[in-house]
Amino acid sequence: MNTKLDNVTTQYRKFNDNQALTEGQLNEFIDYFEDQDRLSRTRLSGVGIVCGFQSEYVELELTPTLVEKTARPGDLEEIPFDTIAITQGAGVTTDGDLITLRQAGSKNSEVTIDFQAKNYRYYRNYIDVVGYEHFRIGGQQIPLLELFTTQEYTKLVREGANAGDFKQVMDIRGSLNDKIVILYLESYSNDENPCQDADCDNNGAEQVSNLKVLLADSASVSELIARGDAKDTIYKQHDVYEKLFDSLPNIEAKRVILDTLVKTAPQLKTKFKGAISTVAELSEGFTSIAGTFNINMNLGGQTLFDKLNPLLSSTSPVLEDYQYRYDLLKDLMDTYNEIKSLILHLNVECCPDIASFPKHLLLGHVGAKQELGEYTPLRHGFYNSPVTTSDDENYERVIMLANRFVQKVNGFQSYIGRIKITPSNLNVRLGNKAIPYYYNVDKSLLAQWNFEKAKTDRAAYNLSYHTANLAGEDFIQNPLNYNIDNNDFYRIEGHIGMPYKTALQNINDLKTQYGLAFDVIALVLDKGEKPGSEPPIREKTVSIEELRKQLVSISTDVSNRTVNSQNTLLNISKLDEQLRLLNKAEFSKEESPEGITVVKQDPKKDVVSELLSEFVERKPGLEHMGGVEPGGTFALIYNSESDNQVLADFSLPYLCCSKKDPVFLVLPANKLCQRDNPVTLTLVPLDAQVKAFVNGTQIPAVTQSGGQKLFDPSLVSPTYFGQTITFTVNDEPVESTMVVYAEPVINVSVGEVVYGEDINDPKATVTFNISGHQPGYTYNWNFGDNSSGSQVPDGNGTVTHVYSLGVAGQEDVFRPVLTVKNQNGCSTTYTITPITLKLVINKNTRIYIYFDSSGSMNSTLRPLETMKETLLKNRLLPLYGNDSVAYDEKVQVVSRGSERTFDFLNMEGGPAAVGNVIVMVFQDEADSIYHSYQSITPRTNGFSNDIQALKTRIANNFGTNNPNYYRGIVFQVDGDARFQELMKAVENGSNASYPSQFNLQSEVAAGKVKFKYNVPDGDTPENYLSKVVGALQELGYNIP
């Protein structure tokens, strides 16, 4: 194997003039720069597969992205059925070789790489003569198959290879899913031959690098990875990371959710205990992490589960600190999940082992799907150099986080001390938060807490309750005296186990001292009262002698340090309550025989705590967070007045329940419609929380935008339309109300259009169809023609309007708009589909072109047919939807020899066709049919019958009720004077023998019929087209 980086050339010589160069000097020069190039790839970029190299067995269908680009059209051998397709790609071996797929070039020493994929149809057994150790176990090569494209196979056979050694890939398609694709750069040096000629410049040892595409069984490759003669340490290490990630359980900490059933201290404790779960999964997962990254858990021989289980489930003998043990579990889970999120981001190698895969790349199974987020076994990834990625820091983070996990397990403590407030943060990684006070904050923990601070030698600049080992600067020792703009949370610690009144007083004192914006309240589990009863008037008695004894006892205990501080605080709290009572004493006039004075106190002046169960019913958002965010409320929970130690703390994200600040809400209106724009709420205080309700049910109609609260009527469910909506501000009811009404909903569409018959005053009557009308709806019409109206739909749900049209042939477009208002004043505006009014030719229009075939104008027929088949078709085809079949069916040239002009115009008396009809008649005379050779009088019976039948049909629109159904055009061909005279008499009634019942004067005036004279016989198709189009446009048709 010709590896290059086993020995790196570190120098080369600069050549002098006329210097005789030796083989060693020249090779040294080449080796130096080649080694530097390879080192630049592996050390500054990375190693492994960069992209591409996806494989697939192509069996039944073409896959364009995997089709070999060099395939010749029509070459059946290159159709990629039953081949293994591999896409082009790029990769770097640990010896610095840049690998891409290749195709033979024009010279033996040249290849091309500009293609999308290669398709391999043949294979044969492969024997590695170079002795590449990565293919050997105990010196024996694993079974390998070499793949060939059709071109490569043909070339080898042509050069003398035994065709019987090759088989088609389709023969092993059943086992391909178990095959691993390997790209192997077979590298070796051909010894140079002795120089026979005078010129030996072209001789030398040829450096060969043949790219082989190989297949191997997955079991064999797995064995190579596990116990091959050469070790792929890079793949093995990153494969371990992948398998570790897949094996780690997905776990999250459960919340402690309070409900109205929590009424005793044991029930509260049970809530916390119930949230302490998944300890076994956490222990199992982190043990796997510690084993993979060689983390010493320092558990004294215990398993992590044996250490954690009692640590999380028990409490201290002197302190019920179960909430902090729950917090410990949350911290451990946060750290565990942060480690897990980094495990798949460790694809980095600072100095990749040259021996890992110096001449090959593993591509995974044949057909392996490279799905996003899915791991592909037995495929090299790309292992970056640290200069191109931050994954090297991720490894350091994992090690630090794992060590922090261990430090937290071993450093948990039940601590009792004074109350402190420490600025911290929400919604960030644990390392960016203040260190909780239930940890032993020694230098070891500080070094592992925050990666960025540890990296910059500022580990002592974390914040914590415990400050002994923190930096000495005052902004670390007393952070609340300094800028806390970057902090959005206050950790409050030291109050668990303390009498709640003492804790309340201390926290309020700290609030005042540091000007902190949050509220603090106390919630009691059991008041010892019957529901609904007034607290009993009870007499409190104080003995001065007993007070003296208690003070002496406490003083002695403190001096001798015989009790713990927690009990001392409890005793002082009880003593403090009696001393306060003396300050408010109202002494009775009579003294008791025992010398005891009775002191009475109004129980209503006591600090009254709300029952937790009642509070949760009103405000179900209590969350245990170990503190409170600015603008929130911190709640201390204790059992009873007699058992008044703080058991746990929770918080709300808003101020509540302290001395009531004035609140009010002003709305700009008390009635809105469902699609009105949101309205701004005027609030006091400005940052108050506003809720909307209907009959006690909260509705999500209050939103926030740009720092302002808004009421959005579109968010109100139709169920609540017309009902009164009430509001609360900071959970306090206010007087403002709102009613949201539904808007009217109808459907309006354009129905029948009827055109008027007066061409001099063209009009169209349009019917609007309306559904959904309700009594009380009012209508405001804008018909789009500068007219308006308030018509209400009739019993059939219709409204009609008459539109005046413009010049014949001009397109008139009207855009009507309708606004409908209901009795509540809500309106809806509908933009109706624009109405286009004009004469139109469409796909359903039939055009009959009658030709007089009696023999006198035969030279007109052919150009007329040509015009119809080509020129007219080109002009009208867009109007027929570019449907050539429809045009050919609907537009016809009809030859008739009967010379009955008006029978032709009447479609020969046939029934009215579907769609509009245009009839054109090309005729030069009607001798003896309608007129004699000498005169147009008298009228013939045939003329009278034909024209009256036509007039009757036109009058009733051929029975269609559509004035635009029919148009007729007579083209008088050539110059027959008698026929022209007859047509003009029919057109304008100019001859007394042709009165109104026998002429078409009114039909012409109405634009139904038109006459054109002196049309040449045998004219060109172009001229006939011009005359036809001109006549159609005069009738009002828009011809493109």
C-alpha cells in the first residue's frame, strides 16, 4: 500500500543555475508539496465523506438523479435497469487522498469526474494484491466483489479479460441489502523499466491510483472494524457516539402540580415525591455516558442508582427539604439532556489517525437511505478539523457537564442558613443560572458549572447563595447592589423550615432593601376551621414570668450551642408573637389571683393566610421554581398556625394578592361586530393582566401587541355572540362589559342576463341571486354604473338592475358591490364578480356560411372554404378556447343551389341550435325564385313565405328568450342589379311592394341583420376574411 503520510518530507532544495539534479532532489521537491497538500486536507479541513456517494439498486424504474450521464440515447446496454447506481460525491481519506467517482478519459492517465452518477451492472471477485491491511483479519482478506459499469466491462473484455469471470449484479440482488459499498483507492508504484533509448526523460516509476468500487458482506465489515489487522479508530469512536445517543432514554422531569385536594403536609410531600420519577432511567443513561467518556463517578463502589435513589427519596433528619431533592433531580435531568443534545455534535478530529482509513471510504449498505437525522451504519461521516467547526468545544462541554453531574450528586447538602435573594435567569441552560444553595459550592463545582466562564478563567464569577469561594469583588458578593438588567429571575433561599411569619418579614425586608419588584404571600394547608365559619374569638394569655423563663432558656441554649439554629428560630418566633401581643395589650381592670394579666386581641388584626386549596381554585398557575421572576408573586406554603414552618415555595408570573392596588378598565365601545378591528384597552395598572369571561367561562379574546392590551372580537366564538362579556383586571372584576354581534352572512351571485332589442339604446337586465336573507337585513347596492339602490330581495331571492350599454361592439364591465347590515348594526360588504356585457362568440357559437351553388358564382367557393379553414379559424380559434375540434364542428360552409336567401338566413327552418348562431349568406342572384329577370315585382310567393318565416323567428329570438341569440349577414356577390335592388328593398323598405311585413328594416335597425353589397366573385381568401370580420365587428362582436 502506497501511503504518503507515514513519512512526511519536511524540506526541499532550491535549485541553482546549471545544477545537475539527482532523482532524490527532484522527488524530495515533489514529496514536500504533496505532503503539505495532504496535511492541509486532513488537518485543516477534515476527513471522511463530504457529500454524495449515495447508492441504490435500480430495478424497475428510472431514477433520473442516479442515471449515468454518459449513457447514449438508444443504447440498451446503458439503460440502468438491474444496476447499482452510485451518485458522484467527494471524500478525503486519512492519508489525504481526495476521492471522487471517475470515468476513463481520452488517455490512460486521465479521468473525468463531471457526471451525476455511475451505474454498475457487472461484478467479479476481487483479490487485493497490494495487501491492504484494512481488508484483512489475521492476514486473510475478507470476501470482496469489484463492481464495473458496462463500459468498463466491455473495455476489460476487449483487452483480454475472461468474460466468464464477470457476473451481473442482478444475480445477487436478493443479498444486496446486506452488502456494504466500499470505495478503495488501490495505490502502488510500478517499478521503472531500464532505459533503452538515448532519451530517458519520460521514464520513471509510475504512481498508480486505481479507484475500485467494492462490495462486502456487512458481517465481514463489522468484523474488520472489531478485530481487523488495521484499526479504524475514528469510525469506531464516532460509531460509539451514535450508538450511545440511540441507547439513551428520553426523560424529562415531571412538574409538581397543585390542586384543590392538597390540604395536608403529607399530601403536599406526596406531590413532590410523585414528581421524583425516572430515577432508574436517569441512572442507566448517565452510567452509559460516564462509561463512554471515562468519567469517574467516585461513588465509593455504589451504583449511581443506589446513590441517587435514597438521596432523592429521603429527607434530612433536621429539615423537610424534599422540594430541594426534587430540584436536584431537575438539575440532574437538565444536565443529562444537555449532554445528550451534544453527543451527535462531536464530529471533529484534531489529528486524525492516518491508519484509520488511509485508502478507503465506507459508504454504508446498498440503498441505505440518507434520511435527515438518521444514522447510517458502516458509513464514514465527515470528521471536521477544529478550525472549521466548534464541535471540539462540544467535547469539552460534554466532559465538563458529566463531571458537573457527578459533583452535584456528591455535593448535595441539607443546608440551614439565613434567607438570601440571588439574581439568576429563566429559560437558559443550568450553567447560566445561579448555583443553588443546596450544593456545596466548592472550587471543584465552580470549575464545572459554566463552560464559558471556566474557559476564560472566571469560574469564581458565578453567582450563588454561598459566596465563600466566589470572587471577592462586591458585585459578586452582593450582586443585588449592582446592575441586574441581564437577570430575569430571583432565587430565594433559606426559608424552608423557618416560621412563615419570620420568612415573610425577612423576604419583605430584602425586597425593600434592594427595591425588588415582586410580591410575597403565605398559603396555609389547614386553617382548622369549618368551611364558611368565622374564626372564633379566642383569648390569648401572656405570663410575664413565663416570658422571663423562655428568654433565659433561649439565652442558655445559644450560649452553650446545644440546639440547632432551626429550633432556636422557631422558639424565638413564638416568643416574638407574645411580645407583639403585649405591645397591643388592653389590660383588664381585675387581676387574677395568680397574678396573670389577661390580654385581649382582635383576631381580625392577625396576619390572615389564604387556604392553598381555595387559592389554587382561583389561580391555578402556581409553579415551583425556587424563586420568582420580577413582577411575580412568591408563595410560601405552611401547614397550620400551630405547625407554621415553611414546607415549600411556589410562584406566579404576575403580582397578586398583596394589598390591593386600584384597577380599572376602559373600553372605547361596549358593542362590536365580529370582524371589527381589535380595540385598545385602557388599563390601570398599565401592565395588568386582563381576562375576559362569558358566564364564568374564560374566552381567549384579549391579546397583546406593541406593549398594549387589545380586545379582538374575531377571537370570540360564535357560541357567545350577543352575550355579555365581563372582565377582570389582575383577577379583580371590573364594571366594563362588551357584547360582540354576528355579522350578516349571505351569498350573492350574478344570474340571468337579458339584452334589450333597441340597438340605438342598448341595455341589459341583470338578475342578482341572493340566499341567506333574514328579516331586518337592509341592503345598500352600488351597481358599478354610478347608480345605487336599497332593493331587498323578492320572494324568489332576486334583485334586478338594468344596465345601459355603450357603443355596439364595446365591452362594458361593471363591478357591483353590496353592503348588507343587520338589526344590530353589523354589516358585511360583498364584492360581486365583475359583469361583462357584450356580444360574444364562444365555444358554443355556430356559424353557418351559406354558398349559392346554383352555378353562377362557383369561383367563390374555394377561396371561401380556404378562408374558413385557415384565416378565419386563426382569428376565431381563441374565442373557441383554442379547441380546433369545436371550431370545425361549429363553423361550416353550406352549399345550396335553391337560391332561397331568407330560408338560408332562417337556417332552412331547422330547430334552434344550442348556443348562439350567426348565419352568413353569399349569393349573387335569385332569378325566378324571388324576382324575375326584368323586375323585382311582383313578389313571389316563395319570397313572401321565406321572409315572413324569418321575421317570425327573429321576433321570438328563435324561441330562446335571448335577443343576442341570432345575427344574420347577407353578402351580395358580384353586380347583379335585380338581386341587389331586391336586397336593398328588403333592407330599408325602399320599394312599396315590400312593406314592413315583407322587409327586414326593423331587424336591421335592431342590429339583428346586416347587408353587404358588391362582394367580388372569385376574390382572395384574405379579402373575404376582411369583409366577414368587418361585418361581425359592425354587429358588435369583438374579434381578436
